[in-house]
Amino acid sequence: MKYHLTLIAAALIGLSACSQEPAAPAETPTPAPTASETQTAPASTAASAPAASAACSATVEANDTMKYNTAEITISKACPSFTVKLKNTGTLPKASMGHDIVIARTSDVEAVISEGASAGAEQNFLKPGDTRVIANTPLVGGGEEASLNLDPAKLAAGESYDFFCSFPGHLASMRGKIKLVD
């Protein structure tokens, strides 16, 4: 049965390609614009400002399955300030499935997590005054958002940095890399 349907479909395609109607006349090509017509005006500073601002920010989403939507945040050293916006796209409350973004040296992450656990949710599971934390958002529940601002000058070239969630038990699946670029 499938064989017959295939033959019928092929025959219909073949017949439709062999119609008796004459081909449409070819259109006359439009002449190419002259050099004076193709000159572009220089980009205005107003048009380049949004692009520069977009390059100095990132949005990261977190969800109830304890995942970020990205494994890397790229930060330009040329940015005077870099903003990371966290959107918790989940539905669970902060007390049971809160998420945050913490930025620290890769070598400091485990200590920041272990020492911060005893600080509790009121302190975002971060030890108060911990100088190893370069920047962080507060914990947010489902449907909530938070942002952090970071001075890229605080990130040393050649050093390795991570972003992660400090909520207990989330580190294993909510950790990514910070990439510093020129």
C-alpha cells in the first residue's frame, strides 16, 4: 500500500511540473545603484549607545529544576560596570527553591558555600562581609528578579572565576564560568 501511495505522489508531482502554461516572462533586472547611492552615513553615537550598553549586561534565568540557562557569562574589561540580571522562571517560593548568583574566584567557591551555609537564608547563605564574594544578588523565589552590578576591574586577568547559586544543595547543578574578555 505504501508503495502505491509513493508512486501516485511521484506521478502527481511529475504531472504538475509539466503544465501546458507558458513560463512567465523574465523580469528586467533592476540596475545596480551607483556609488553615490550606496554610501552610508556614519553611525550615530545614539545608535551605538544601546549596543555598548547591551554588551555590558547579561540576563541569566534559573528554574525549579536547579539549572541556569547558561554555563558562561562573558564580561568585557572595557565595561565601566557590568550588570547581571537574574530571573527565577520557576514557581516555587524562595524558602524552598530560592536562587541567587554569587561571583567568586573558582578556588574560593567551596569555602564560600561551606562557610555561608550556617549564615542562613536571611544572609542569602553567605557569610556576612565575606571578601571572597566579588558580587551577588539576593535570593529570589519563583517569578522574582534581582540584579547585581560588578566592576570588571575587580576581575584579574588570568584568574578563574565562577558564578553559582549559594542555596544549600544547588552548587552541583548551578555553577558556571565567568569569561573576561578585552
